[in-house]
Amino acid sequence: MTKIPWSHIREAFSGEWVELVDYTWRGESLYPQAASIRQHSPDRAKLLRMIARAGRVEGAVVIFVGAALPPFVISAASTAQNTGL
């Protein structure tokens, strides 16, 4: 697989969850400089099922590509905070 610069990943997969393998990550940066994408989906649960079917890859990471967390993640965090969880 070919490594793709993060700027291209961000542009091509905005709003999706991606499984990254063979990545270059510097220091404490939130995002890698470049990575190979094994699989992707806008639905996190679907992506995790795809990974389970294909088999896990040692060292692979799953991250959301976008300006913010998906709404359901924010909603869950707000609900937990408002209920004292």
C-alpha cells in the first residue's frame, strides 16, 4: 500500500472513519504525516465489522477524519455529563 499525505486523506475521506496502517506519526501530533488506508466507512460500527472480517493488523489505528467528532459522540458525552456519569 502507498502512503498518502494527511492533507490528501483529510480531503478524500472527510466525515469518515479510517483504518490506518504503515503510518508516519511525529511527536504528539493529533494526526499522522502520512499513512496507508486499509479500509474506511462513514459508519464506525460498519468499519469495525469490516476489520473483524478481514482480520486485525498489528499496530493499525482507527480515527475519524473531519473537523469535529461525529454528532453521536458529542451527544453521548453531553448526556453523560448532564446525568453525572
